[in-house]
Amino acid sequence: MKGKRFLSIPVFAVFLLLGFVYYVTVFVFLENWVGLQSSAGSLNALIFTFFASLCLLSFLACVLTDPGGVPSAYVPDVEGSEDSDQAPMKNGVQQRQCGKCSAYKPLRAHHCRSCRRCILRMDHHCMWINNCVGHRNYKAFVVLVFYATISSLYSAVVTICCTIEKDWNFTESGPTKIFYIICGVLTIGLFFTLGTLLGWHIFLITHNMTTIERYDAIRAAWLARKSGQSYRHPFDVGVCKNITLILGPNMLKWLCPTAVSHIKDGITFPTTRDNS
Ligand SMILES: [Zn+2]
Ligand SMILES: [Zn+2]
């Protein structure tokens, strides 16, 4: 079942891109720049292989980890919700029912049309992993974006250095120059795209928001301002706690995509009221 997620063109394209970037960085640019036989060349190849392997591991974790579905026995705690910060977002139990699944859905859960089910703490559906990014694989997704950003930066620097240092003489053929330009544009473009995505998710993590909640919060803040009030995201329990809730309490495991033992049920979450 999980293996079926690999049967997708975007997932295949990611494998192809990762393989291509790895091959040209190590066997074309590093080889041409310092030579793989030199100590600088082999050390750089080792470091880049390390980051590329972590990229691949995080990618596999994202694809294979179930983002988290709503338990079939789930029934909302109606009495508790009246005295909770979660109540304003809830707008009554009626609205937390999924019309498509014909079942209750917890706070922060949303129905995904692609997955055809409700996903706990849904962030978004990502076609590149052919899976939803939700409660159980969000950490793996963020860690993947982190390693992919580092790897593309590394690749871009090696490509640029090799291009600058190369002895471009008149005998160098046109296709070689075009190949160097394409690889440079590709790695620099990848770095800026992934870096922007990483910055966005660092912002979301520090505010304990999902992508869906961020867009809801913009609207809620605008409505609150109109009525002279201020809006605060109910799950934003402070930067440090927000980070540990997602990446885990042990800093040494923050960048391990499979270290997710700290993740709770995905149905109840600490709120600002719990802190006061
Ligand atoms: Zn649903
Ligand atoms: Zn989905």
C-alpha cells in the first residue's frame, strides 16, 4: 500500500533530479575542479554524499510515513470544547464533521481530496512525495527541505567554483558551455526555491501553524482588527515549546527524520490557555 506511493511521475522525477544533481556535482564538477583523487576532492565528495544520503532518507521517510488518519472511534469532546481556546476555531461540533468521510474530524484535521480521507494536523498535500504532509510526517518533510537546501547550496557552490576556475579556451565546444550554464542555473534555482520553502516552514514551526492555519489566521487577524480586537493563534505556545513540539525535546535528534517518538495522538494539542 505505502509502496504504491512511489508509482507516480513527480516522485520518479525527484529520484531522477537527485541522481542527476549528485552525479554531475561529484563526477563532473568536483572531478574537473579539484579531481576526486585529491584529498580536497575526496573530502568534498564524502561531505556531499553524506548530505545527499540524508536527503534521500528523509524523502523515503516522507513518502512511506502515514501522515495520520482520524481514528474510526473518534468522537469530539463536546463538554470540554466549551471551556477551551479551541472552541472559537471549532464553531460548534457541526462544522468539525467531514461531509465526505461522514465522520467527525478533530481540530487541525482537514479532508484531503487527493488522499480521499481526513488527515490529522494537515499541512498540505505534496505531489512530490505523492503523500499528504500531516501530523506524523511533518518533521520528516521539514528535515527533507533542510537537507535539500544544504545539498543544493553545496552543489551550486561546487558548480560555480568549477566554472570560474575552468580554463575556457577556444577549443571548448559550445555544448559543454551550455551544459555548465544549465547546471549552474538549475542548482542556484533549486537552492533559492528550497531555501524559501525552508524559511516559510521555519516561520510556521516557530508559530506552531500549518500552511492551512496560516491562511486562516491572516483572515482571522483581519476580521479581529476590523472589530478592534487582536488575534492570536491558539496553538502558539511560545517559540521554544513550539519547536520542541514538532522537532522533539532532544536537540541532537532535531535533524533525524525518523526520530518522532515525541509525537502525540494528533487529536489534542496544547493551547495558549494551558500555558496561563
Ligand atoms: Zn474527510
Ligand atoms: Zn493528501
